[in-house]
Amino acid sequence: MKTCIIGASGYSGRELVCLLLDHPYATLERVTSRSLEGKKVEDCIPKLRGKDCALCFTNPRIEELCKDENVELFFLALPHGTAAEFAIPLLEAGKKVIDLSADFRLNSPERYEEFYGQTHPAPEWLEKASYGLPELHELSWEISPLIASPGCYPTSILVPLAILLQEKIVKKEGIVANSMSGISGAGRNATEKLLYCERNESAGPYGLPKHRHLSEIEEQLSLLQDGSSEDVVISFHPHLAPMSRGICTTISVPAQGDLDRTKVIDCWGKTFGKRPFVNLLPEGEFPDVAHVVGTNRIDLSVQADQRTGRYVLCSAEDNLIKGAGGQAIQSMNVCQGYEESAGLL
Amino acid sequence: MKTCIIGASGYSGRELVCLLLDHPYATLERVTSRSLEGKKVEDCIPKLRGKDCALCFTNPRIEELCKDENVELFFLALPHGTAAEFAIPLLEAGKKVIDLSADFRLNSPERYEEFYGQTHPAPEWLEKASYGLPELHELSWEISPLIASPGCYPTSILVPLAILLQEKIVKKEGIVANSMSGISGAGRNATEKLLYCERNESAGPYGLPKHRHLSEIEEQLSLLQDGSSEDVVISFHPHLAPMSRGICTTISVPAQGDLDRTKVIDCWGKTFGKRPFVNLLPEGEFPDVAHVVGTNRIDLSVQADQRTGRYVLCSAEDNLIKGAGGQAIQSMNVCQGYEESAGLL
Amino acid sequence: MKTCIIGASGYSGRELVCLLLDHPYATLERVTSRSLEGKKVEDCIPKLRGKDCALCFTNPRIEELCKDENVELFFLALPHGTAAEFAIPLLEAGKKVIDLSADFRLNSPERYEEFYGQTHPAPEWLEKASYGLPELHELSWEISPLIASPGCYPTSILVPLAILLQEKIVKKEGIVANSMSGISGAGRNATEKLLYCERNESAGPYGLPKHRHLSEIEEQLSLLQDGSSEDVVISFHPHLAPMSRGICTTISVPAQGDLDRTKVIDCWGKTFGKRPFVNLLPEGEFPDVAHVVGTNRIDLSVQADQRTGRYVLCSAEDNLIKGAGGQAIQSMNVCQGYEESAGLL
Amino acid sequence: MKTCIIGASGYSGRELVCLLLDHPYATLERVTSRSLEGKKVEDCIPKLRGKDCALCFTNPRIEELCKDENVELFFLALPHGTAAEFAIPLLEAGKKVIDLSADFRLNSPERYEEFYGQTHPAPEWLEKASYGLPELHELSWEISPLIASPGCYPTSILVPLAILLQEKIVKKEGIVANSMSGISGAGRNATEKLLYCERNESAGPYGLPKHRHLSEIEEQLSLLQDGSSEDVVISFHPHLAPMSRGICTTISVPAQGDLDRTKVIDCWGKTFGKRPFVNLLPEGEFPDVAHVVGTNRIDLSVQADQRTGRYVLCSAEDNLIKGAGGQAIQSMNVCQGYEESAGLL
């Protein structure tokens, strides 16, 4: 599989470059970045120094990319809005696209406009795109040549929660999800609030009460529950914690029927038992981002709280791998028929 | 006011030493620590080096302390269980006691036994002790010579939440509180899980679903609501984040009646408007532990989430000051009739 | 003493605001910042929230400042180059100035041009200014109304080293000084290299081999040694370490005559014994920035290395206090005849 | 190659487990740890969770290990002193040994006794062992079946410095090396000084002036210079910095003959040009531990300081990989005739 990454200067893009360069079946033919044009990849991504990687960043000219015979699959690691500008012509030119932005994650153009403040440029593609969470959705190039790779927060919430809603093990009312994210989740932007001295020894919420990722979380929960796309509404509270990478999420959700930890364990076991990247922790252990950083794994735990009649679901993942570049590669692996974990830890 | 700190080798005890040495009206006459006996205080607390503080740690012999004419008020910075062993004879000897442990925070001996796994050694003092949260309770030496200083998590939850329950602005069902604590909250214990390399770049929940602090949180919420001590039950999810100090808490709570941010603001304004250490943030700003570390302040914010019918209450405090030593001094200030903020930032 | 801070938006400026607001004898009458004009000080410096500080940032108009009858002393917390533009008219208007920039730290205009790449705008003031290291230089408003407050690295090197050179206890050849600085030393600039994710878990040298601070380090060492300003040349290696504040410095210097630790201890004791902010550590202990952060103290240690015939001098300080704002206040205290430690920890 | 790791509970041991499990040509047949006996490897090393690794820790019984037909090569990740107790019988039983401790790094039993405070248990093996720095020494099982893998600090100093001494490009007098190490360098010991809250926001020197690693640094420099083992004496100043992993070292060394940066560059190029793990940085860039963490690479830079007549050599490495487990595997690769970088990033 010959691939290209468009927009590889941010944290997700860089991670994707490293992962693709080590992939056993895919090759990275081209890497673009406006700001790094002309520079050698190994000079800009220090982890790669001395690897004798001949690649240089090129300027992403859409027409040229569309005609590039040498690339079959494009990964878009671009800001929201910009991604669609590339995705649409590439798809029209017959290319495959895995988009790491939010541009094609939603089904509903109205919801897109509500959360992103602009009309969607290609609403017909919203429905056609696959939501690239391989543990929850069947993926193949036949189903769609456009895969919208999920956000980091949505992954940490949907993996533990969606199947429990679908199986009516939990109620859809009164769900409260809290997440702590490492600072790389905010991107590689030179702004004051992301300076070391501002974020070190700092912790707190942001973007309350309506973070953009709520749109895809709720749409996915609704769709998976009963095919509607409108009716699950949850509370979601993102926080920044002083660490580079990782997300941990704790979800409080009322039980439907009996409150019984084994119901959750069984349901997760049935759904994820053969998946390489979902790991159920033994009772009494809790997810910790330190345990998953550098891997494509998501660790899960569940407690039944008899006092409140609620389950406490916890998850941890690396926001730049399972929450971004690693998951995109996992989707590629599935669509290509490679083993799901090829090139991933 | 002549004071003594018993058990000053931990993080809270050390903070208390520094605060009392700089207090304008209180003097620190004596400091005890079994492990540091005989050492100069300024050699053990590096912040104090070069201050020419003549104090040395002594071994805490209870009989001797009870007879010490030179001390009127004892601060206990001891582990749970040990604190009661000191408090009871000191009180019987006519001394005043501010206890930073959990030994006298609850009213109900049954609840104590449920959460702490042992019979309470002096149940008669459980009812007599004042719960030392000056923003919520009237405190005076006449009311009680024993003040149980609240835990760090309970402070961060009770300050924003209790008054709203009392005023029926929020419902008591379905409350979910999530907290992130700095590592000093786990104490100064040489255990593997508290090593730098274990906690750095690490974040996750612990102690789910029934952390010990739940006992005092729920008892206080119940008592403040209607005088009963049994009926408010909440979900509480503590997490560790990789920072030395601070707690931030985010509480999701259903509105009672109209969901209206100004109702909360007004209620908080009326209750805390004249209190020096509760700070309401302007709309659109959120608490951050970096902003309160080193102070006795608790910062609060509130959002009304129309989508869920819930309020999102957020708070941040320094766990070792407002969540421990600072609050103990604040209680002393109030009982002594000093200005509430004497010796505190 | 009525004071004003010009340029209070950076890390040093903010620290200075907090220190002056708590000073027992000085008042802060005015605070300027172009970027924060019109904003309340307590809204911009979160540590001050809720303090009811009425001050707002104003735009620094030089003419207006020169005529301000209400201010006697101006602290300049401005970038190099800009500081001189303010200092000169203020001095001409009869004001006192303590400048935290590098603009008046050197005697020699040639050296200024060599290290700062521009002609000095007021060379006549270079000689007139006092170098504001109170442990090494006599300071008074009569000697000079302009005090150039030293850099953070120079303070950490000059305090331990200068007197040993002057007393011929060490040789001037072959001196190697290595420093590790917290990130705040690089200022509050929104650049990529200062982002949390770039500096976290990162450590390394920068600015080798000729950091700008070498100019004042070598000039001071030369002047203190024998009154010349040219002849001591040292190796200086600054590094960034992943922490917010603090500098620790380790200096390797060949002994002159016998290598004998007590010679150093005695010399330091004689020089610094009565100074409140220089603290000699007991044998076997080493300076640590964690022990001095938040104070105006500098901790020192010395080892005699018989194998190499060299002394190893170590120091630690808070770069924003003893290395910046705290030292500026210490100089003010000395010039005003206040106790040297007034308003400082 | 069938391997076993003895003592795999520490940070280096765990790293080695992960590296060997992914090695293309070696298999990990056995892992021992007294403290973790009976536990599954993937339950104790969270990075491995979900990998379906069947290995369990066993108790290291020397006799049993010596007879284990299934293992050809033993890696010892044991404390100094204990390693020799295992190495000697294993070697006598015909096994190959790569020892990560200091037990066989020196040639001279006197020097061992001077620095480690005890008589060496097998001085005949001191001379027979190879010092496992593949960039400086030829390694093969024929030369020795016992490889003493170098310490983390020595690696960071010897790689840049030794060849320059050997080629007479630098003088052997007046060398000063300063290092900053991440906290994992101090091991996984539950002691107070390694707690998160003690090391976070902390930086300073330790172990001055005669750290144990000086013994092997100086012996290697001497041997490589002229075959003697006694005459190079340097100043070495180790520091701890608040990060989990990594070492950066800055060495000041007087030039022999002309001071000329290209002489160093050429010498390094000739020596390391074909080695996969030594990377010379372009002029103006400096090593940073963040750039090498997770790899087996060491990054180098050099500056010529005309003012002092000295070179400034800088290096950065991952202390647990190039400074420990990775280097041990690199040595195995070389001895086995695998490509040098097999199984290493």
C-alpha cells in the first residue's frame, strides 16, 4: 500500500510518519507540509534522525496530489475545514482517504453546522464516510473509500460505552463522562496558554459545557443504540492535565436492569475478546495513561457502585496513537486485509 | 495563641509549620515528630533554611504534652487512628485541638466503622466536634474545643455544592463529582507507586467506587440539606494527576426547578461574598490548580448545560493549604476572633 | 517608597508585582503593560485574584511617567534595548530606577556591542550604574540612582565564585560553570520551542559557547578581582531542564595554593555570614532548586576534589526571585535603609 | 539466540524484557525476579498487557540456571555485587553473559575496591571481560563470553570523548564533564528521595566529587589513550533533573594543538560514520534527551570556544536504552553477527 500524509507537521502527523515508516506492508511515498516544505523528514522529526530516510516535505498542491500515480491512500492530518478541501478532490480522483480531522465524522450536516459554526462543504460525503472505529464499525474500501478517523476523546468514551447502550445494559439518561487529556491534544500551536510554564503544575477543565467532540460522541451513541442520530445526550467534561500524551476517561452511567459488573465484563468480552487493542483490566486495577502511552491499546475497567446504581467505566489510551494516528493505521490494516495490529504496538 | 503541631513530618505538617511560623498572632511553641526527633526544624524543611528558627522536633509523649502549660492549641497532623489517641487526652486536659485527620469528621460511629474499618475509639467526641469548614459552619471554641478539619476532596466538593443543595437549587439525585489531585495528596510515604517514575506522565482513577472521603462528603451534604445525616448519595471519582499539589473538581448536578446560571451565582454571592477565600470566576473562565497553588483560596465556576438540564460546578484549591493546613489556620483565626485571613495568602 | 513597574506582563514582572504588593514599606502605585492595558492586575495575575487590588495596567507613556509626582522609584521589567529608552528620561527627570534588563549591567560599551549586537544608547550611564548584587557591591542612591539588577545565571555564579577569586583562593584559568535553568528563564514568549510538549521530558544545552550573560559574569569577576574589566575568561554552559523555575549551577575551579575546603567555607562565612539570603549548606548536602523556589535565598555548597585539585562550587536559586524581582527589591531595601529582607522570604 | 534475563524487576530489566520480546533473532526463554516470582510478565510490565506473552517470572536459582539447556545467553540486570554471584557460575557452566551491573567493568581490582568498597570476588574475570561499548571496542564471544555493559553516564562521556583523546585532538588535563540524568537512573527503589513530590520541580547535583562511574570513565579513557589504566583524571558532576529518562552530558575539554571544530567532526565522522547509533548534529543544534528517548541513539554536538581554547562536547541518550538495555542488545547483535541495529530503534 502506497501512502501519503498531508499536513505532517503537527503532533498527530509526526506520529503517523513514524508509524508508517515502520509499517511492514505500507510505504510512505510522500509527506506534505506547507511550513516544512523542502526540509528532510528526519531533520524535523528528531526521533528519525540517523535513519537515512530520504523523504522531504513537499508543498501540498491538490491537483498534483490527485494525479500522483504513486499514491493510493492519503492520510489527512489537517485542521478541521482544510481537510475537506483536500478530501473531496482526492476522492473524486479515485483515491482512498483516511481523514484524521473532524470534517467527515458526523452524519448530520445540521449538527456539523451547530458544532463547527459553518456549513459543511460536501454534505453528500457525510453520509458516505465510514466512522473509523474498527472495534465498533465494519470497515472496508467497498463500504467507503473515505474513513473519518474518530477524535481522541470520542474513542475513549465510545469503546467502553457504546456497546453497553446497544445491549441495554445501561441507561441513556444521566451519563456523565470526565476526561483528562495530555497537552498534545491541544495541538502544536505556539500560543501562550500552551507554554510549558502555563501548563506545568496546572490542571483544570476547559470548553464546558459543549466541547465539539460531543457532536460525534452523541451521534455515534445514538446511531449504535437504535439507528437514530439524535437522542442520546450526555455530559462531557474535558480537562487538561500536565503531561505530554494520553487520555483517561471516567464515565458514570446508570444501570439498566440489574447492576452487575459481570454483565459488563461479559458484554465487553464478547465484543472485544478477539480485538488486539482493547484490554480489560482485572478487577481492582484501573487504567493509567502511563501504561498505554506509546501503544495503540485502550485499557478498560468497570466498577458496579451499589450505592448509586451506576457503573463506573474507566479507559486510558494514547491520544496520538489509539486516539489519532494509530487508529488510522488500524483502519487501513482492516480495509486492506492485513492483520489488524500490523505496524502497531 | 501558643500552638504545637503533633506529627509534622508529612507534607501537610510541614506546610502548617511554615504557615504558623509566619502567623502574625500565633506562635509555634513546639513541633513533634517521631522520625525527626532531635533535628532542627530548619534542617528538615528546606524552605526554612537560614531563617534562624530555633525549634527542634521532639518526641510526642502524650502525658508531657497534656501538661505543657506553654501550649493552648494543638494541631494534629497524624494518620487516621493515631490522631484520636492524642486528641482525647489533650481535650480532657483542657486543651484545644484542631485535627487534620479523619478521626472526628463524621457524626455517625456506624459510618466511621463502615468507611474506616474499625470501631471509633471515642464516639462521644464525634458529635461534639465541629466540622471545620468555616464557609459552611459557625466555629467557636465555645461550640467545641475540637475542630475536625475537612479532607482535601470534601472541601473542593462541599464549598460549591452544599449551599446549592440546601437552597434547593439542585437535586440530590444523580450527582457525579470527579476530582484530579496532585501526588502530595497521597502523603509522604516511600512506596513504589509514589515514585517519580511511576507517577510522572501518568494519570488515572483510583479507590473507586467508594473512597473514604465519600463518608464525610455525603454526611455533610445530608446534614446541611435537612439535618439528617444519611440520605444524600453521590458518585465520587478521585484521580491522580502528575503534579505535586492541587485539586480540581468538576461536579455534574441536575437542576431543581429552572436551570439558570444566575441562581447559582446569586446563591454563591450571598453565601461567600464576604469570605476572603472563595473566589467566583467570571463567566467563561475555569478554575485551574496553577492559579491557587500557594494560596488558601478556592476558585469556583458554574455552567448551565441546557442540553442536559445540569449544572457543571468546578473548583480548584491547593490540597495542602485550603485542603489541609491553611484551612486549619483559618478555623483557628475564626475561633480566636482574628481576621479570617491572618497569616494566609 | 512609592514605586511603579514598567512592563509587568512577563514572568519577572508578575513576580515583582506580587512581591511589591506585599512589601511592608513600599507601595505599588502604578503598573504598566502595553499588551494588558486597561485590565485589572488581579484579573491577569491569578495568584492575586480576590485580593481586592484596585490597580489596572496602564500604557507606558514615557513623558507621563517622568512627570508622575506619585512615583519615586521605577522598576523596569522590559526587554533589553527597550529598558534604556525608559531609563534615561526617567533618570533625567530625577527618578530612581532599578532595571531588570541587561541594558546597564556592563561597564564597557564595546563589550555591550560585542554581546548585544548594537551600539549602547547611553554609554555615559554604563559607568554610572550600580551592579545590583547586594552581597558583592555597596549600593546606595548616592552612589547611583540607577541600579542594574543582575541576570539570573550571573547571580548563581558570582555569589559563590567572585569572592574566592578576589581572595586568591582559586585560580582564574580553567573555570567551567554549568547551569540548569527552569523554563521561565526563557520568558513568556509564545514560541514553539517553549511549548509544554517540546520542553516536557526534555533537557539539553543551548546558546553555546557564548551566552550573553557571559559578558557580565566575566566583567564582574574581572572587576572584583583586580579592578580591570577584561581578563577573566570562563566556560559557561547553560541548559534547560523541565521545570518552571529555578537555576542550579555547578562550577569547577582550580585551587590557588592549597586545596582546602575550609578556606572556602571561611571566606564565604566572613563575606556572607550576616547576609540574610546566602545559605551555606552543611558538608555532604547539595543545593536543589526545589529547596529555594519561592524564596530570595541562594544555597551554596563546596567540595574539594583532591583528585583534580579543583573545588566544586554549587548553588541554587529561584531565577524569578533571587535571579530577578526579589534581588531588585533587596537592592531597594538596602538603598532605602530598610532591613535587607523586608518583604522577601 | 535463546536468552534469559536475571533480575527483571527494575527499570533497566523491564526495558530489556520489552526489547528482547520484539527482537527478530533472539528469543526470551526465561525471566527471573525474586520479588515478582510466579507473576505473569505481562501483568507486571503494563506496556506488554494484552500481548499474550506466556512468560512468568521465576525465582533465580543459580544451579538450575547453569543447567538450563534452553538458554545460551544470560543478561544480568542485578545490583552491583549480586551480579558477580550469578556471572561466575554461569560462565563456568559455559554460558555467555552480558552483565548490566558494574561488577566487571573495571580492569583493576584495586580500583574496584577503591570505588565499590569491597574486594572483588573474581578478579581473574575483571581482565577477561570485554567492556561492551561497541563503538569503541571490538566485541566477540571469542574475545570474551563475558561482556560488561557500560554505565549510563560513562556511555554519554566515552562516546564523544575517548576517540578525541586517543587521536590527541584534546588534552587529558582540565577535563570537566557535567551530566543531567532522568530519575530512572536512580533505580526503582522505594525511598523518600525518589518520591514524585521530592523530585518534581527539583534539580541539583549529587554524589560529588567522586561518583562511582568515574572509575570506569577514567579507566576507559586511560586505556584507550595509551594502554595504561591510570593516568587520565577528570572532573565529573552528575545531576538529577525532573524527567523520567535520559541523560545529557556537556564536556569542556582543552584543545591539543589547533582549536578547530572540523578536526573533531572529521574524527567523529571517521570513527562513527558507519555506526547506526551515533548521530552527529548539524552545526548550531544541540542534543536534547527528548530527541533520543525511546531510541538506542546517542546524539553529539561540538563547539570550538575560541575564548577559552576549549571544545564543548555535548551528548544525549536514553539512559535505559543506549545507557543500559539497548546497548546490551547491541553488543549481543555484534557478537552474534546480526545487523548491529536488529531489534533496536
